[in-house]
Amino acid sequence: MNKIDLNGRCAVVTGGAQGFGRAITERFIASGAKVAIWDHDQQLAEKTAKEIGSGVTAFKVDVSDLAAVEKTRDATLGTLGKIDILVNNAGIAGINKTVWETDLDEWRKVLRINLDGPFICCKAIVPDMVKQNYGRIVNIASIAGKEGNPNAAAYSAAKAGVIGLTKSLGKELAQTGIRVNCITPAAVKTEIFNQMTEQHIQFMLSKIPMGRFGLVEEIAALIAWLASEDCSFSTGAVFDISGGRATY
């Protein structure tokens, strides 16, 4: 594992209790950072924090609720003293249906968590980053946000929105010490696969030239660099990590 220097940095990882979020948290801790896991599942978040060890704190929060996020931000600042890094990772897959079969409430639920969530967390945390003139924000988008996966319109639309949010915020903060970027992974086998049909899983695998799913450790490695001081001249950018699937 290559060394990334995050010594003295304090990070928030949403959806940090499992999957991408846990791997990111582990990599951050190994790199010298302190991490606040923000997750809707308090019990699992606390279990993960205990297993990873010192330097990790668990907070229960609904990222789609502005008041709850602001309250959790304040509690996190009280615990860590500052927030240098924000990784907007919390998300859901939603159901696999055609657009015309998708229930409006289900559509709104996916967008509320996957798109409103990153917006709300950025809205709540960016002002403190501006005050300290330093920050690294990494949003987890998806290859689906570039290509649009069939039978996953809500997820694809939300992730396309995350890409747009990243580009806009990156430009707004370009002349500060804050960098905002996103990644567009192809499928990585995590618990979110439990929300998908086997047909959809096989569709995603068939699109990856490397012929395999990604590893959470590979995602975490890229994010660790994006969250570091070394990532200084990239902002509003989209970093592909899709096993060759992305064409732009």
C-alpha cells in the first residue's frame, strides 16, 4: 500500500459503516487522519468504529435532513475540532425498473439520498472549510451518471447530478484552498448489490473490459489521494475508476 500523508487531518465519511465507506475510513486511519463516520445505522457505525480502532467516531445522521446534518456537523466539530475532508459516499441503489414502471416516491427517495445528501453535506460543511481556507471534498458518483444504466434511471440521474454538483462547487471554490472532485466507479461488489436484481448485476459486469468488479480497497486508494494535499491542481474533475468501461 502506497503511503498517503493525511497526518493531522480530520475527515467526515458519510455512509462510513460499510462498503466503500468502511474501506475509505480504514485507509484514512492508516494514512494518519481522524475520521467521523456519519451513517443512518448507529449500531453498525459504532461496531465499525470499534473494529477499526482509535481515531474513529460514529454519528447517526440522515444526510437528506439539513437540520440533522447541521447538528451532526456541530457535534463532529466538537469532537474533532475541525473538518478538513468530506467524502460524500452515502447512497442507495434503488429498485431496478423501467422509467415508466418506477414509482414517483421511489424516484424521489433515491434522489433525496444520492443527490440531496451530498448537496446538504456540502452546504453544511463548506463554510467552515472556507474559514480555514482548506478542504478536500470527494463525491462518489458512478459510471451510471455518465452512461445511464437501463432499469436504473433514478440512480443514474442522481449520480449525473452529483457530477454536475462537483463541477459547479469546484468552480465556486477554485480560488480558495478547497478542492472538490468526484469519482465514477463501475460496479464494486458491496452490500448495495443486495438491492439489485441478478440480471442487473450481470449487465454491469458485462460492460467492464477488465471482466471483474472493482475492489473497495481500489476505491479507497484513489480517494485517499484526492483527499490529500497532493491533489492541489485538480478541482471540479471526474476521476474514472471503472476497469476500462468509461469512454470519456
